[in-house]
Amino acid sequence: MTAVPRASVDIPEPAVTQTRSRRGPAVWRSRAIRLTSVVVAIGLWQVLTANNVRAWVRFDTLPTVTEIVRAFRHQLGTEVFYLDLGQSLIRILTGFGLAALFGVTLGVALGRSRWLADTVGPLTELARPIPAIAIVPVAILLFPDDEAGIVFITFLAAFFPVLVSTRHAVRALPTIWEDSVRTLGGGRWDVLLRVVLPGSLPGVFSGLSVGIGVAWICVVSAEMISGRLGVGYRTWQAYTIVDYPGVFVGIITIGALGYGTSAAVEFLGRRVTHWLPRVPEVAK
């Protein structure tokens, strides 16, 4: 009997090359549109503030782009700016790191244990709707110094998004995956290490991405209330002395820091879950 040759399933090289060649210009076009939208928004801000436009919103009370740029250039030349930057980063990384550790651990436990879900689950659901910034008075009473209180507020802000996302990701795993491991002789730890943790990673990093954004909101608010250093504290101080360009320097700095840390979390998530199929960013 003559053997039937197997059909090749390889994608022809010209087709792959053609797809990549089409995707390249589309990506650059998308980036150009995004950059243009930012430039247009900045230009519009400059026109409205420079001409003291008052149309429902009072742009005549806001600083112009050129004034903000001058204030930013001045801040970059001072030592205090970098001290504030470093202090805010230390607070956010400490609080977020603890939230990631405890949030993922407890989320997996709640997703896997019915007993923990019945005993600890209700407590987390009762505490979750409370805004972390509302705990500032409690943090002041609990901790001997402001620094520990601000880190605690940051931890709470990021903890619940990570916890909830991890718990849902664990509960959404197909039971057939666990059954397959147990059928092959795997135990509880095999299921945890080979099914639960890898399978829940997309949901975990989704919660981490949300958590880092919420953490920035609360750390800045806590710095404004009880901090002595930090970007939030310096932004509020600029407002109290009517330094409005300085206020916008703080706002822009907070936005840049939040964008950078969120991008780092998402980049790490893509690296860790590189085995997942990816949806192209720009449609062909």
C-alpha cells in the first residue's frame, strides 16, 4: 500500500510577508493619528487660555501651555521635584507590591476554597465598596506616622481590584483542565501549579492593571491630606499659594507616572502570558 503524503499546514512565506507589509503602515498611521490628537488638544488649550475665552468653562482663569512649560522647566531644575517623585514612587511600589502579593494569594484561596469563601468572602465584599481614601482617618489612628498610613491607603486601593479579578479568573477556569491533571495522577499542588496559576494569569494581570491606576488616585489624594513629600502634596501646596502653573505641572507628572507604571504592568503581563493568542492592535 502506498503511503499517502501528509498535507502541509505551513503558511506560505509570501502571504506572511504580505500581511506584515500591510500591517506596518497601518500601525504607523494609527500612531500618527494618536500623536496628532494630542498635539491638537494642546494647541486648542493654548488658543483658549491665551485668548481668555469664557464659554461655560472659564479658560481665562487657567494657565497657558507656555506658562506650564516654563514652570515645568523650572521644576526640573530643582532638587525638591525629584525628592517628591522618588517619594511617590516608593509609596506606590510598596503599597502596590503588597496588594499584588496578598490580593493574588487571597483571590486564589477564595476561588478554590468553599470554606474561605463562606468565612472571609463576606468580609471582603463588605469592605470592598468603601473608598480607600475614606480610610485616611482610620489610617492616621492606626499607624504612628503618616508614611505608613499613606502606604496602607495605597495598599487598600489596589488590593480589592486584584483580589476580585483573581477570584473570578480562578472560578472561571474549565473544570476539565483540573480533571485532566487528576486523571493523570496529579495532586492538589499539581493542579495549583499547572492549571490554576497559569490559567488565571490573564485575569490576574487585568486586576493588576486596574489596581495600579486606582492606587495612583488614592496615593495622590492621601499625600494631599496628610503627606509631607510627594507629587500630590506638592500639587496641593502649589494650589494653596495660587501657583496654577505648578498645579498643572503636578497633574502632568501624576499622569506620566501613572501611564508609565500601567504600561510596565501591561508589558510584564504580555511577557508572562506570551502563550496567549493576541488580537492585532490595528485591524487589517
